[in-house]
Amino acid sequence: MINDSYRVIGLMSGTSLDGLDIAFCSFEFDGEQWSFQLEASKSVSYEGSLRKRLQQGVELSSLELLGLDREYGVWLGQQVDAFVRENQVQADFVASHGHTVFHQPWKDITYQVGSGQWLANACGLEVVCDFRTKDVSLGGQGAPLVPIGDKYLFPGYDFCLNLGGIANVSFTEKGDRLAYDIGIANMLLNYLAGQLGKTYDRDGQHAAAGTCEKQLFDELNGLSYYAAPYPKSTGYEWFFEEILPLIKKSPSSVADKLNTSVHHIAYQVARAIQKSRKDGKVLVTGGGARNIFLIETLRHYLQDAFEVIVPEGSIIDFKEAIVFAFMGVLKKRHEVNCLRSVTGALKDSSSGVIFTPS
């Protein structure tokens, strides 16, 4: 018998390497519509050595990468165990995104570290993870995955925009849910903030103090990825290989590079949204939703036809973890959680692999 009520811990680690988001959620299905409550949540920053290992994952040998997969899986399980004890919650299972090291769907490759078996063993709970591989095996991009949650949990918005390490958007068009990675976002801003000795540019203050440099702005906008049709997705490799060289060769100050980057991100996001329709409500989540200067710049490029809505803080910070918890629910129900209309796969699928603790 399939349940209509679930209590799930969702785990999300994004490409911006801000840390691990943990969301304990309850989900209810009334026969027609899903609803959810975020019962407890926590963000855990990556301490220096772990953050560095995750960041350098693309450069590790195969043996080192396998070691990182196990090590990170154990660490995730330990964080879940501590969270359960701290909040005195009882979860049915854990749904984990893992941390993406490789994402090259054009080569049929996607890989997230955070071993589901080691995670399950460390926390004593069943784990659903590896949500991307099946879709890639079906010819899809394996991303974005969050649109299934946008469709069922946030139906009142015309666009759901996530400003994480990468900016992605989802929307409904002619009855189909569509989504794709627009381009770079916090991955670039956090890299530049690091040159100022900071993990991120709070409120976009340093960016706001700079000036938009036209040459760099034009070079970033000229990257071939932006001209490619969707469905499409990207990740750290693209940032490392195509964006960083442009940033490094620019003689501009860090503040000017930050300002230019904010304008670039906002311009590309606005351009993507305006392609779909002439007006509407845009829900903005992810770390970039807290960047005041970025949101102001986005409103400038979108103009008054679009209402840019920044929700309360817990939804900003934990929306992706909530959605991965929901994806785990759909997997457990053997229902579609990965949409071909989003990824370009041959068919919809119920993706994810289930691990039981030993």
C-alpha cells in the first residue's frame, strides 16, 4: 500500500560549496495535490580540508575519488545523525543529492560523491540517492532535477528561479514543465569574493561599489553555452575551462569584476525569462536571492512586467533540499520524479537508488 504521508530528511550540496543543507520535511497528498511543511533545518559549513577536497574532486585520481566518495558519505551520515539527535525527529528515510564532481552529459557522465551505503550505515536510516544517473542513461542531461518540485510544491509561480552556484529556471509551457541551467551565478561571485578574503559578497556590497566593464561583460555574454538551445545543463568544468580564463585575464579590479559579473548573471537570467513570456511572477531562491544588489540588477533587466518575489528565508535557503526530499518520496512511490520535458531524456523516469543500513 502506498502512503500519502511522509517525513523525510533532504540533503543538498551545491556547486557553490557553501555547505550542506539539511531539511526535515513532512509531505501530504490529499488525492489531488501535494503540500509540505519544513519542520526543521540546518546548514553545515564545510571545514577547510573537506571544502578543498570537494573543490578539487575533478583533479583526483580514481582511487582518491573513491576514497572521497566513502569519506563524504560517512560525513553526511554523521551530520544526519547529529541533526536527528539535536532536533529529536523521526524520519522515514533520507534523500541525498550528494555533491557533484563530474557533470558531462554530452559524454554520458554524471557523478556525485557521497556513498549512499556509507551514509545509510552512518545514520541508521534508509537512503535514496543518485538521482541523476538513470536520466543520463536515457539520453537526458540529468539536470535540472528541482522542476518536479516546482511543479507540485510551488504551483503559484510562472517561473521558479534558483540562484545557486549555477542559475537555473523552470516554467510551464504548453502543458509541459521545462527547465534548464541558464548559466553561471554564485560560483563566479564566490570565487571573486574569495580574492577579497571572504566566502561570499554579503548583500552584493563589493559588487555595488564597482563598475560594469563593457569588454568583460561582452566576453562573458559571448560564451557559446548561452547560445545553445535547451534542454542544457552545466557545472564546475565549464566555469573552470571557459569563465575563469576570461576573469583572470581581465585587468579590472575585483570590485569591478564583481559588478560586471552581477550584471552578466542578471542579464542572462532576464534574457532567458523574457524568451518564454512577456510578464509573470518569478520566485527566486538559492543563495543569490540574499544578494540585494543582484536582485536589484535583475529587476532592472526584467523591468516592471515581471514581479520578482524573494520568499522568507527558510525557503530561500532550503528549497533544493526540500525538493530532493520530495524526489525521494516520489521514488519510494514508484512515481515519476525526473521529467523528459526538462532533461531531454527519451522518457520520464523514477530515478534514484535505495540503500538500507547494514
